[in-house]
Amino acid sequence: MSQRPLIVVGSGGFSKDVVWAIQNANAARAAYTLLGFCDDDPAKQGQMIMGYPVLGAPEAVAATPGEPPCFICSIGDNTARQRVVARVLELGWTPVTIIDPSVMIGEEVEIGHGTYIGARAILSPRARIGNYVLINNHTTIGHDCVIEDFAQVSPGGRVSGFSVLKEGALLGANAVIAQGRTLGRYATLGASSFAMLNVPDGATAIGVPARVAFHR
């Protein structure tokens, strides 16, 4: 099977984790030829990251000859990722899901397109992961959880069984959400916090137990 041309959209620090997962996946089964990165910052064009070039903005790359590539978006800001993904889809590029080979996946797990799942993550049975989700290294997603589109679980995050992360929600590093609770749309649970109750849409909750600090 021929390898598919792949571009990482976004060249910030998180893009290195994404490239690492691509390299690990290719070592297990060579599926992609990584062409480089897209980034809107003209100052980054031509820079090399982990041996791959920053090619320019997506629209500029799309204007060059060649078949449309597939892509994975490595932009950590959930709202910005949503905006950029919409632009890239208009170019006719195809989203792919990148899963590090070390990830443990239980029975009846569903994973959407354009999603990244990092090293040593654990997805328990019947978890449902949406599209363009970021599941970082050393995270656990409990049984029967729902992680909606454009949500993110930061490194070390723990999502207990039957919990829901709504669209664009952010679970901070080493944060924990209790069983059956909901982190609302574009809400944030701060690093090392523990949510015993639901977190409303657009709210930021911090502490142990977590309390709402402010709303967007």
C-alpha cells in the first residue's frame, strides 16, 4: 500500500508530540509520508522542526501542484483549532486520525476523524471520542465516556466513567472529572483540579474540589 502524503497543521510545541506519534505509527506500519507543517506565521516559513519544513499557510500550500494531502491539526487552542480545521477542509484536504501504537483501546470504543491520541493513553470500553479531539500522553478515558468534537484532555488527565466532555471542553493537566459529571461546552477544568460537580458551559473551574472561577 502506498504511503499517503500528510501535513501537520500548526507548528507550535504540541506539533512535536504529534510528529512523534506519526513516527511511532509509521514504524509499526508505514502509512504516511510526512511533508511538513502548515502555519500562518510567515516568520516560521522555511524553519525545520524535527527534520520537517514549515511550508507556509494552508492556502499557499494548496496552491502548489500535487494531490491534496491528508492532515492532522496540532493546534492546542480548541477554538482556534476549530477555525483552522474549517479552512483546511475547504481546501479539500482529508483529515486522518493519529493514534500512538502504545495506546490501549478497549472493546466498542469509537474514535472520530482528525483526532490525535498520544502515548500511553488508555481508552476504556465503550468510550466515544469525537472528531478533531486531542487526547494527550498518559491520559485515561473511562468506560462509557463521551468526548465531543474539538475537546481536549491534557497530559495526565483522568476522565472517570460515564463522564461527558462537551464540544471544545478542556481538561487540564493532571485534572480529574468525577464519574458521571459533565464539563460543558468550551469549559475548562484547571490543571490538577478535581470536578465533583458539573462545570457549566464556558466556565473555568479550579481547585480541589473545583469551583467556578470565571465565565467566558
